[in-house]
Amino acid sequence: MSVRVPIGMRIKRRRMAIGISQAGLARTLGISASYLNLIESDKRAIGGGLLVRIGERLGLDLAHLSGETDARIVGAIGELMTDPVMQGIEIDAEAIRDLVARHPEAAAAMVRLHRSYSDTHDNVESLRHRLRSDPHLSQLLHEILNRISGIRSGAEILTTVPDLSDADRSRFIARIGSETQDLVPTIRNLVGHFEQAAASQKPTSPLREVDEAIIAHGNHFPALEDAADALAAELPRTHPPQEVILAALLRDRFGIECRVATGPTARGDEADASVLLLPETAPPTTRSFSMLRRYATLAAGDVLGRTVDEFALSSGEAKRLAHRALSSYVAGAMMMPYDAFHALAEERRYDIELLGNIVGASFEQVAHRLVTLRRPGKEGVPFGFLRADRAGRLSKRFTLPGLILPTFGHGCLLWPIYRAFGTDDIVRQVSVLPSGARFLQIAKRVTKPVGGFHVLQPTFAIMLSCDMLHTDRTVYADGMDGPHVVVETGPSCLLCPRTDCAHRHELPV
């Protein structure tokens, strides 16, 4: 499908927006009003000097006015309409031209959604093909089914045949035990097979792509830790660092002016901005962290750039998000240097609120830092991290072996992260997953002050999870003897096999 780029419609919209009549614009351009009417109706092609004059008179960039972006969108929509899923929907060339001209954002959204759909469709087709043709996968599934059949047969004989001899009973029990033991490595092999395939696929969302890259590095970056240690040596030893000293460092070293802003305002986080705006409503920990992040962005720019390059991200937006995330990583490491913070966490048994009081950091900042304690030979308690908003949407996932966190949608309603919104206290429980794995999970509600009395504060809940093998190193295992703190949970309704759960609201896949 070929469609002319709707330059004329763009000229007309701009002319009307700035209040110039058609006759007045035609007069300044040296053409007749009727000819300009044909141009604005896209019935005459224009270019050269006339296009330049129109751009100058209307204040439009020539590249923007020439419609290069629109041409790509028009072509993409034409391709979209050839997809079999669009069968029965007729949109002629004129309608596409008019859509791009009148609603360019909506047209771009259509193209983006179709590309996401195509990527998802291709992934589904690839998985379906693998399920049918992958010999290794077929072999694993066949072996699992055979072993389960053997276990089931032995169990049926034990439960339905009353006059079995002791020797036969012992033989069937031994067989069931042997089949069960042999089943475990087969299932692990199957899981590893899928994990390897998933790791080779590129996520389509820039944010998810960054999350996957951070997870692939174990959320620990030795080069950034070294840079943070060097930068922390330049800072005052107060907790948190005094704002006046940080402001002086930013001003003297980088020419950045720190200002306390009143009312809703942009945060001014960009690396090339000469002013860093600090909301007066933000607590000292938040303002100090913003200043440290800007300091890290400028002082450790080279190592941050190299680390982002190692991620091999597919888009500029993903690179921008990664740079910001790693700048926050360095800022947290500057506020809580690895060796000293690790020793303090071990000594205080990972009491997050107590650690925050000592180092002058918020609950979320301390929780983020605990997850990064992965230095070989000096590891902290291995925590998984998750954040949810009031609508239940999940973000900032960092998982652990045996702990499945859904990549989209909502998590299990029985997680403590959702109960945390109803209390100011830390909520804790032992979660038993369908696999039998047990995790101690703690959650707390946190707010982000953004204004005064009349401004609603964004509210989130933070949840940390750790395998029960490590809980004796934490203060949160104390006094957890009652059965009421043990809860059977799952990853999400779609991924959970517990069909008798009273909280289920979706059928499992």
C-alpha cells in the first residue's frame, strides 16, 4: 500500500494553531490562496524553496515538515493492514493518510502495538515448534511421563491390593522411592532447558530488557563498587552526608547548582542539566540520594558507560534507563560502602529499619543495597526483591533460585507485599511454594513525598524474600514458631497449580 505523506494537513493545522488565515499565508509566500488550498488538501506536492519558505513562516523544522517520520508510520500501517488478523477491516489509503495527519501519536501507537503483537506471536510460534520438534525436549517429557506413570502404578497397587506380602510391599515402596529420586534431575534438566531458551530471547520492553540485564549480572557490579568506594572517600562521614557539603561538591567540581524547589516540579535529573532541583517535601535521605546520584553520574561516567555497553541493549531508551539504574546503584554504594555496610548488616542481623537509622537511608534504599551484597567470599544474605503499587502492579523484580516472580500482571494475593498496604509495620510470613520450597518474606509500605497536604503521595510496598536456609542470620526469623505465619502461596494464579485456593481468581495455564 502506497500513501502520500500528509504534509498539507500538517501545514493547515500549524497555520490555524498560530492564527494565520489561508489568504494571509498565501500572500506572504507569493502564491494564490487557491494554490495553497490545494497544498493543504494534499492535492499538490511541494518541495524545494516553497517548502523552505512555508517552514520558516510557520516555524516548522524542515525535517519535521517533510514528513520523514510520517512516511515510515504510513508504510508501517500499510504493512499492518496486510496481516491476516486484520482480515475484514478495510481502511483505504485516504483514511490512513488522514489518521497519520490528524492523530500522529495514535498512529504511532498502532504501529508499536502491532510490532509487540508480532514479536509475541513469533515467540509463541517458536515455542510451539520446539514442543513439537525439539528431540531433547521430547525425550525429557517422555521420560518424566514414564516415571510418573511408574510412581502412580506402584502407588495404586499399594493402596488397592490388601493382601500384598511384606516382601512385595517393600519392593513397590523401594521402586517408588527410586523413581522419585530419578525424576528430580530430569525435571531440573527440563527447567534448565527452558531457562536457557528464555535467556537467549530479547525482551521487547526497554525496562524489562534492563531488568533482565541486571539480573544476568546478579545485581552486583565489581567495577561500580570500586568506583563508589573511591568516590565515597571524597564525601563527609556523616549519615546521611550533609546536604550543604554535597551541594558544595557538585557546584565546585561540576558547576551544578542545587536548589530546593517548592510545589510540584521537575526533578532535573538529566546529566547535562546545570541545576538540580530538590523538592522541599522530600526527606533528607531522598535529597541526599538525588545529589549522590548526580555526583555519580558525572564523576563515574566512564565506568557507567562501559557497564551499560556490556549490557548490549537494543534501544536508546533501554540504555538511558540502564544508565539511570546504574547511577542509582553507585549512589547507594557511596552512601553504604560495601565492606562497612556488609559488616554492619551481619552485626545487626539485617534489621532494615535499624540499618536505615544508622546509615541515614530509607527502608527502600537499604533494601536495594542488601540485594547487591553478592561479592564472592563476602556475600550477604541472598535476598530477592519486589515492589508493588496499590493496583498490584509489580516492578523492580530480582528473583532467586526456586522463587518464581511473574514477569507481567499481578503476583500471588497471599504474598505479604499486598497486606503491607494496610499497616505501618513490617509484615512477615513463611511462604511455601507448590514446589515445596520455603521462603521467609517480609514486606513494608513506603511512600514517596511529592507535595504538601493536597497532593496524593505515591505509595508502594517493598518485599524481600530469602530461602529458609539463611533466615537464622536475620532478625526476622525470631519468634516465628506459630503455624499462622506459614502460608501456602504460588507465583500467580496463572502459574499456580493450587486449584483449591480460596483466593484464586484466574484459571491456571
